[in-house]
Amino acid sequence: MKTKLFILAAFILSAFSAEAQNLKVLGKAEPGEIIIGKAENISEVYLNETKLQFDKNGIFVFGFDRDAAGTQNLKVIYTGGKEETKIFKLPKRKYVIQRLKIAEKYVTPPADEIERIEIESSKMKEARSIVGKVDSAFFRRGFVKPAEGRISGIFGSQRILNGVPKNAHNGIDIAAPEGSPVYSTTDGIVIIAGEDFYYNGNFVLIDHGQGLTSVYLHMSKLSVKTGEKVTKGQKIGEVGSTGRSTAAHLHWGVQWYGNRIDPMSLLNMKL
């Protein structure tokens, strides 16, 4: 009888170990990076106290903000009740300081544009309010660079415009000739295709599911509309210099909910 109980206990322990080993995570545990995870038989997933979404294939995503610091805990609870925890200790990330001399109108908006800017800001907030309502991992097919060209602005850099410190640059700039094609970095749904915004110019904001979004600014032409489903590598517009822009380029930004993510981290993912 004791032998049978020992064999049964060993079998249960083995089953739990195999279950725990199913967890896979891709990405770097650093500020401004995303992590994509996958496991079978998931019941719940948490990053610290935040409950994460996962799709029917057990795929989930989360990201660390540009200024994230300290220890982050990922906990996966399986349907059998077993729990598995991964601890991420984030290193400090250094960012470049960019000092730029530009026309004053690009630093401080004219007083007669303030109302317009506030209206456009409200539209952006309304569009982003639906982020997180889709638990499908549209991003599961991986990512592509949205345009070809020289990287003229890097993620996270502190920008000092005409001697005045401004917000960090929350994306990358890709310099390219006007009219060059812009592609969706992965599958998703266009939650706003805006035209002639003061800061953004002509732009597209795409929801890739589970809180992951990408935005494409300053385009000369849009090829998609709000509510449209797009696929990885699909043309969504053309490079331009609309909005607050001094030359033809694409500003490509990525967020996980409100966390600012380095777009280049997407391209390092091998799904």
C-alpha cells in the first residue's frame, strides 16, 4: 500500500513539474521592453497585482515602461491549482539627451491652437479607452519594421528643444522620402485613423490585443479607416511631414496600456 501511495505521489509531482515547464517567455526584462509569454492550461496570470489577459492558445503579453524600476513578479496559475512565479529584476537604462534647434512654433503652440489641441487630445483619450477590451493576441504572427529608412530619432531620449527640456521621445523616427509606404507592424484593428491633428498630423493608432498598441504619425496619406482590420505588413499609409514635423519621416510609437515601449524591442521577438 505504501508503495502504491509513493508511486501516486511521484506521478502527481511529475505532472505538476511538467505543467510548470510549459511556461515560456520571450523578451528582455528591461525598461521599455515587452515580454511575450505562453503556457498551457492557464487559469490566471498576474504581473505583480495586475491581472493579465491571455488567449485560447495561452499567449499573453506585458511591457515595462521607459522608467520602470525594481523587481517585477510574474505569476501563472494553472487549472490544476499549481502556481509558477518568475522574478524580473530590471536594470537601470540610460537614455541619450538630444539637443535640437528648431522653429519656435514647434516648441510652443500658438494660443489660437490650444482649443484644437485639447479637442484632439480628447479624441485620442476616447480611442485609447477601448484598449484592453480585446484578449486576442493579434500580435502572435510576429512583427515587421513599418518603414524603411534611417533611424533619425531613438526611443527614450530626453529632448531639449531650443534649450527647453521637453518630454522624453516615446518612439523612434524613421527618416524616409515622402510617399514611402508605411506598413502595420503586426495584425490588429485600427482604433483611430486621424487626419490633420496639430501634433500627430495624419496618423493611425492600431490595437494589437491585450493592451498592446502601435501608432504611426506624420503621414502624408492614409490607406485605412477607423475600425478596419489590418494584417502584418499591410500598407496603412505613406510617409510625410504633417503635424508637428520638420521633415519627412515616420514616428513609430508602441505602448502596453500606458507603458511606453521601445518599438525596436518588437523586432527582436522571434515568435
